[in-house]
Amino acid sequence: MIIYQVLCTVPSAIEDEWRLWMMREHIRDVMNTEMFDHVVVARIIKPEQENTVQYCIQYFAPTRAHYEQYRRDFAPVLQAAHNAKYGGMIAVERTVMETIEDTDVEPTTERR
């Protein structure tokens, strides 16, 4: 599985407006591409930032080919829409990760 992670640093003054737009429009538009199975949105609470908040949005693609198709066919238009609305105000960092399945790792039963 491929995880496409977007870290957004948002000025506190526009957090509510930005979050509503992201949840009601942008994230919905990304998911409507059908390149991702699901999405997780998290507000980072530590470390705290002064005058900004950070959100981590993780989109889960079943294969690398799905992610590559998203990047090629959909990302330019969707990112341009975000930049047109919030360009210069929101710092965005993107990371792409691949999950690792390791069946040799067993949980311990002891807890302290």
C-alpha cells in the first residue's frame, strides 16, 4: 500500500475556514478520483506551533500505479485549486511512503 502524506502548516487565523474547505471540497475531490481507498486527517498537537497549526492528511492508495496515476492525471489541477485559494498562506510538504509487511514481528503480552 502507498501512503501519500500531505503536511499543511496553516495560520491560526484562517484554520477554521481552511479546514472546512479542505473537508467539504478538496479532500472530497481527491477521493473522487478513485485512486485512494481511504483518507485520514489529523491535527498535530505536539509539537505546538506559535500562530500556526499543522494538519497531516494521509491518502491510502492500493498500489504505486494508483498513486502515479493520481500524480500524473489529477494532482496538478487539484494542487492548482489549493494554490489559487491559499497560495502563499499555507506551507505544504508532501511525502510518499510504502507500507512494509513484516510477519516476523510479534507483539509482546507484557505491559508495564
